Amino acid sequence: MAPLDYRAPSALAPGTRVLVPLGARRAMGVVLCAGEARDDLRDLVAVLDDEPVLDESLLRLAAWMADYYLAPLGEVLGTVLPGVLRVETTRTAALVGGISPDISPDMPPDLPPAEAAVVALLADGEMALAVVVERLGARGRRALAALAARGIVQMRERLERETAPTRLQRFYEAVPGRDSEARLARRPALRVLYAYLRDHPLRRAPDHELRHSFPSAAAKLRALSEAGLVRMREEEQYRPVLPAVTCAVQAQNSAGLGASSTASNSVTPAALSTLTAPASTGVTAQTATIGGTLTSDGGTALTERGLVYALTSANASPLISGTGVSKVVVTGTAMGAFTSALSNLAPGTAYSFRAFATNGAGTAYSAAASFTTLSGTTIPRLVNLSTRGLVATGDNIMIGGFIVGGSGPKKVIIRGRGPSMASLGVPGTLADPAIRLFNGSTPIEFNDNWQTAANAAEVTASGQGPTFPAEAALLTTVSPNVPYTVHVTGVGDTTGIGIVEVFELDKPETPLLNISTRGPVLTGDNILIGGFIIQGDAAQQVLIVAKGPSLGQSPFNLGGALPDPTLDLYSGSTVIESNDNWGEAHNTAAIGSSGNAPSHALESAILRSLAPGAYTAIVKGKGSFQGIGLVEVYKK
């Protein structure tokens, strides 16, 4: 691109940086020379320097390089400028002030799903357009334009200065699990990549190493990540500084080249510190502990280390003296991890933070990380209940039941999924699930494909919308202490492995009391798997029951009931308790007095207090037994 002409407010010296309009955006430029003013010129946006940052000799050098190497002068000047003097602009989007994605007279009630998804993303604050497009694809770009035309979203351009010569490096590491080999048995290409990461001498590998070593590495890593077998971390890596340079001097005259002079000089540039692994622990409604790890002091004594944090909505990439940033100094200069406890935080709020360290070369930062404080409640409760199993036909469909407690209505979302489990390595998934909600024996709601629902935008905004259009979802309000039943079927009498899920969306004081799911219990992947999540600041007692024989007795009289079920309770991939016959449990008396003990001696039960987290209950047939079984999870 040839140099462009702009109108300046006053005479500017060559080598001064300025901000100029360039099409629909703004860009940084360098003044080359002054000329005559013309009325057809556009005005500069801003002057960035009081004094020129490039002197006449550097400008001449840049012009010679551009001519000699046939390169654009602008690119050469960008290379000549140090990184800390480069300025870029970032286009961002934000909801227009006063508009809320939840309740607002300016918010249309029937936004298309893509526009509703953009509104949900922007609910927490301003976001770069590139991030919106990365998360939602081309539909996000079109939805942004439509929302801007409606006056719901406004576009902005943010000026950013590069504060340190850094870059983000992606690292991948294997998530250990004893079932990983079985899950990847039929996918040899993924198994090889997983084994490479698992056995890597550094326990992780950068993305450029994987791209070089494995064909189609990006697609394979995405599949492993979706299966929960690989996790990705981004760390801020500092570009290497120049090594020590020794300059030797030789002289030449008419007699020839002389020996090298004994005079030499060694220059070692100062280096910034290096920090990694920003992490948060012990997050409650108003407190959290944040920290980072100092892996290198740059060869220079530290003068200070600590942490900076801010509301994510105000500053998602906090730096010292940045907008809304709080600074916490941590005593000491030792290498390794350091932490600081934060208090008086706002409940239900997202915060971003970085670790920092300062030495003679300047201040270095870790990558930015974030955490969200718990909402105002600390009530231990079940926030998600789910069951996975085979969905067949007739009596062998999947039937889930649930009850909410309290004294008022509660909003929940119920999902029937199948296709999305295929990416997790589950074979034979249900291709097109449908769900029907019953109050007692009365059908009250039905959904086949969730995006066809009248409130699909609300489903999207909840953050719990299924990932496949063919999956089903109902976002509805249910009454307390009323038994609800969900029938999961395959459209067109298709069969396969499916999952039914119930999520709470509001009123944590109105708890989900239990879920019970009936379905075929066969072998291999065709078993019943119940999942639940406990949230809060304290442990929650739960009762998990696996039934079979009693289903064949009055009042159910179900044919083909599972003769003898077994029950295993998992935390992650670890079995924390098992039971075959509930009468043989160590706490049989407590189970018997719980009010929900099994009625048959061959049925299974586990009564246990569990810390907040995710848990899985697996129901199988003892030995080679198969049949229709039932798994139940009760809040006690």
C-alpha cells in the first residue's frame, strides 16, 4: 500500500505515531513528511507521541529496505517499531445500555436462535467481535449485524497497546481415566494421539508440536477434547530475548587482514520473569483464593510479585493500573507457586485475574484466567439429574421421573439427547430422540427437535440448549411436590442409547428432590447410568437405589424385570462405593429408615453424604442377568 495523506491539527515531525481512519476501522501510522493541506483529506483520529519515536536515520533505513526488498513501506516500519510501541484496535460488541437479555421492554420476545445466542454471550459485558464469531461461526456475524440494525447491540472499536512482547501458546495434556483405552478401542488414530500425550515426558505438548507430528491434529484434538480425554490450556509465553553477544574487532589495511583484536564486549539484555498456571480454588459466594507459578525470575532479582484482578465485565485482561483493577502483593521472591485469599467479592459474579512479577526488566504477567463466585445461596442441593440407557420400543422406552420440593413453582429444563453422545465414543446412540412430559398420567408438553420449540431462544439463553438440532428440550415451570414423568422415545420407533436430563434454572431454595429412570439393563454400553451434580458450600446426603425384582410385582407387574441388580457409585472415574443387596450395606438401618428403601432383598442401595461435585451411579445385572431396571437418586 502506498503512503496515504491525512489532515493533521498541527505540524508533526516525521517519525511520530498517529491513529488514522482506514476504511471502517482505525489503524496506527507513522508520519513520513508534511505537505500542503487539502479540503478533501480525512482528519487524523489522534496523535500518539509528543516526540518522534523513529529518527531520520531509521526512516531512511526503512525506506531503503522497502525499496531493496520490494516490500511495502508500512510493513517495514511495523517491523522496525519495537513491540511495546505498536498499537492495534479491536472491534467489540456490547448490548446497548439499559437492555437486559432477561427482562427488558426493548428486547423482542421472539429473537431467532442465532441472535438469542449472541445476546446470551453479551449478557456478561463487552466482547470482541472475533470471539463472538469464533464461538458462533458465520451465523454469529450475521446475527450481530441484525441486532445492530435493531438497536439492541452497538459496535465499538477499542484501542489496545501491546504492553509486553508476549504470545499465547496452546498446550494439550491427556486426562487420565481407566476407561480411556476401551472408549478409544475403535478409533486407532485418536488412541495413538492420546497415548502420545499421556506418555509425553513433559506431560503436555504444544499445539505446533502436535500439528507437526500428527496429520489432521486439530480435528483429532477436538474429538478428544469433546470426549473429555484431553484438555487444552493457554499460557502466555514471552518471546526469547537476545542471547549474550560478543563482538570481536579486526582491522584491514593494504597489507591485508590483521589478527582479531583481544578487545571484545559482551552484552546480555535484561529478561522478564516467566509466570504460568494461574488458578483459583475455594470459590464461594464472597471469597476465593487465586494464584500463579513463578517459573523464571529472568536472571534478575525480583522487586515485587503478586496478583491483579477485576470484574470480567469491566476488564477481562487485567494489568496493573488498568481499568477497575485491584492489586494484591504477595510477600516473598521465591520460585514456585504463590497464592492470595480474596474476600468481599460480589456473589454470582465473574472475575478475571493474572499473576505478575516485577524485576529490573519490567513487569511480566501470566495468562489471564477467570472464576465466578457462587450465587447468594450456599444451600447444598442437586442442580442436575440425568440418566443414560437404551431407548427401545413398547415397555422398553426410557422413562424418567422427578419431583421438586419447596412451596413455589420452579423453572427447569428437560433434555432428551442421543446424537451428541457419539462424539464421546458411545456406540449405537439414539439418532432422533423425542420427549413427552406427563403430570401424573396426563401428557402436558412434547418436543422433538429443540430449535422448533416456541421458546427456543430462551432455551439457548439458558446455556443448556442441546448441541444437536435433532435432540429434544423442554424449558418449563413445574409445581412443587408433584410427580412428573418424562418419556424418551426414538422418532419413527428408532432405538439406541439416549439420555434424559433435568437441570434447575432458578430458585435454589426450591430443590430438585429426586429422579428415577426406568429402562432396559443389558450388557456392555446398554446399562443404566444415573448422574447428578451437587452444588453448594456443604455436603449433601443422597440415597441411590437400583431396583429390578420389585418391578415385576404388584402394583407394577412389569414383564421382563431385572432379577438382580448391582449398583456402583463413581466420583469421576473412581468407584467410591458399591452395593449388591441393600440389606448387606454397612448402614442398613439408616437406609431402612430413610423412607425410600427398596422393597426387595435383591435390590441395591447406597446412602451417603457427598461433597459438592459430579457423581455417576451405574446399574448392571448381577452375573449375566438382564431385564428392565430402575435407578433412583433422592436428596435427603
